[in-house]
Amino acid sequence: MILYIDGDAFPNLLKPVVLRAILKHSLSTVIIANKRVSIGISKNVTNIIVGSGPDEADNKIVEMLNSNDLVITADIPLADRTIDKDAHAIDHRG
């Protein structure tokens, strides 16, 4: 399982919580946004910067998704597209 984070609207207060989970469970994580989003330092975290179009990050996440991956997003259309690919989606509040 790979954790994908829709970084365009990722809350700052959540960053240390997610980083602890990534470190504790050695989760491979990809943060995708139209600018660099840092949640902290971990060898398990990769950042991908996409163009500034309205759905660029969403499209990249869906392109990379595999079955049973997990996406953290507040974007309902992205969550729907995630489920269509047999992956899982949760919002920032869990």
C-alpha cells in the first residue's frame, strides 16, 4: 500500500500526526501538489510537484494509484475517482 496525500489543501496541524504514522508504520508516501509541501523528513516520503491547473494534482494521483492504496484528500471528486480504482480515500479528519 502507498499513501498518497493531496497536498494542495493539506492542513498544517495534521502534518506532524501523519509524519508520526508514516515513520511508525514505514509507509511509502507520495505528496502531490502544485508547490512543495513538506510534512517533515523521512526517507519514505516523496514529493511530486505538478502544474498549476485546477485538477493537475488529482489527475496525477489517479494516474499513479493502484488497488488498495490510500489517498488523503478533502476533494470529493478525487475520492470518487479513487474508489473507482479500488483504492481507499479518507478526508483530513479521518
